Amino acid sequence: MYYEKLDIIRKLMEDKEEFLSNYATLSSHAERKVKEPLSPIRKEFQRDRDRIIHTNSFRRLKHKSQVFVAPLGDHFTTRLTHVIEVSQIGRSIARALNLNEDLVEAIALGHDLGHTPFGHIGESVLNKLLSKGFHHSKQSVRLVTKLEKNGKGLNLTSQVIDGIKNHSKPEGEFLNYDSVKYLSLEAQIVRIADAIAYLAHDILDALRSEFLSIDKFPSRIIKKLGERHSERINTIVIDVITNSLDCRNDDVIQEQLGFEGKLSTGEMPWIRMSKDLSDIFTELRNYMFKNFYHIISDSDVGVTASKIVEVIFEHLLNNDGLIPKWIRDISDTKEVAVSDYLCGMTDNFALSFAENIYPGISNEIFRGRI
């Protein structure tokens, strides 16, 4: 009896969304490919968040690389800590702009589920080996729509799937209206929060490992963003919020804060930085690609990780019986089945799997660390 009446809880939470910005995505507008009865106590995007958290793919993120391959230090970033940080930054922005935090959280926690072992190193290898190429954002969508729950998928809302699908950014400048104008503001928040999070914690990892030192960064970047981790995040997040205040659709707050954001003709409110900070942010991102990410990928450890992915791929292609039957059954080709199985591997599992094929292949990865 009480259970039947519990839906008043969800309805009350949905009613509160009437006070969100007119530009916010409402839970009541959520759409699923397969219709389901509504939860009595949770809104639709909350259900998506919970489904993502309870997946095998989400659990495996704790042993998937961010930058360093199979990091041994307890304080280095992994994919799991990364998505949590993206969620935290994204929710802070969404709350300040009166947008839908639940949608931001669900997209953030699910956006990197499709990463390969060894992060972007493994992704680059698969992109070369697969006839149709590979990108982790597409694999993330494939995971939540088809692979999870042994081939049933999670039946997430289209709004969450769209945010996961479109979170990636090209190297170089990416902060422009044309690249996000078709996305919900919540999806735009995750897209920018992703970059804020990984640049901030990757700088920490570079400093912690003594791969870089703070004096190696261009002085104008550090002067603008700050010397401490918290300063850098705070500076960028506040800039994003103050330059995206029109997304609140709240004239009183914009007037009291002296908001002077100008939109180009035909533009709708969008999530953005000031031109000054956008230039600094892009410069920092380019610096990290040149002086950190690409160097790690081209290092002996990075080359070994690439070789391991190649070896596993070829071995599975010739021995597809090693792939679980349910994956083979739902994959269109043997190549796709290999990709699906390989992508699900953590760094540690991939290392162990490769060692069983070619003993000693992973020695370079642990040289000097054990």
C-alpha cells in the first residue's frame, strides 16, 4: 500500500525542477528507447546515474590508466577518480547556473566507460587496427546501449546517451559555439568539466612524478591560473560560471553581478569561458599534449603498452574462442567481438593476458618500479 503511494516522492522532486532555468533539461522530458514504469522515488536521470554506477564497466575504471600506464602510486589518477572529479566539477557549474545536476552527474560518470586499457595509448592502437576505426566515446555508447548486462544494455535516456556520445574534444582549440550548439547545456557542462578535470589532475600527476616542474610551465599560464591545484580549478570554474550566467535565465542575478556577456547573432546561451581564459586554457592544453601526453605515449613504456594491445588483438583474432560467447553472439563481426572484449580489460588484466601469450612482454612497463 505504501509502495503504491511512494510516487508522490518522485513527483515532488520533479515539481522542484519548475524552478530550474528555462534552458535546463527536465527529468519529465527524459526519453528511453524502451519505455519503463517510472520509479516511485527517483527521477529518470537519477536512475541512469545509478545504473551506470552499478555496472561492471564502471568498476573496472579503477584499474584503467589516465595517463601513466598501470600506475603503482596510490595517489595517481585513474579513470575512476577522473570521472568522479568530472562529476564534482560539472555539478558545481550546473548548480550555480540552475541547470539539471542529475543529468550532468549521469553523463559525467558514464562518459569514459568505453576506454581501452592504457587509456589513449590503447585507443590509438585500436583506431589503427580496426577497419572502421575506434573512439572511446562511441564505445561508451555501445557499452550502455548493448554490451552491459550481458547484451541487454542499460536502456538509458537519450539525453544521457547524447551527452556521453558528444563529450570528446579535438586537440587544439575546442571552446566555440559551433561545436556545442546542438548539445544540451548539461552535456556542454560535462564536455568542459572533463577538460578542466583532466588538465588539473594531470598537472598534479606530472608534478608528483617529477616528469614536469611548475617552473617549466609558461609563466603567463601559472600567473593566470595559480600555482596550486585548488587555485587552478577554482579560477577556471568561476570563469565558466560568470561567463555563462545567461544560461540561468535570471535577469536579477545577471544585473547584480554585472554580467556583460555578449552573444553573437543567432547564438543561444551556451557554456563558455572568457576569451582571455579560453586562450590561456587552450595554450595550457596544447602545452600538456606536447610536453606530457605525447611524450608518455612515445616513451618505452608507452610503446610497450601499444605492443601489448596489438599482441592481444591479434591473438584474440586468431583464437576468438577465448572471447566470452555472449560477446561473440552480439557482435556483428569477429573484429568487433575482439574489440569489445579487449576494451573491457583493465590495465592489470591486459598485462596478465599478454604475459600468458608472450612471457616478458610487459617487463619494460615495470622496469625501475618493482
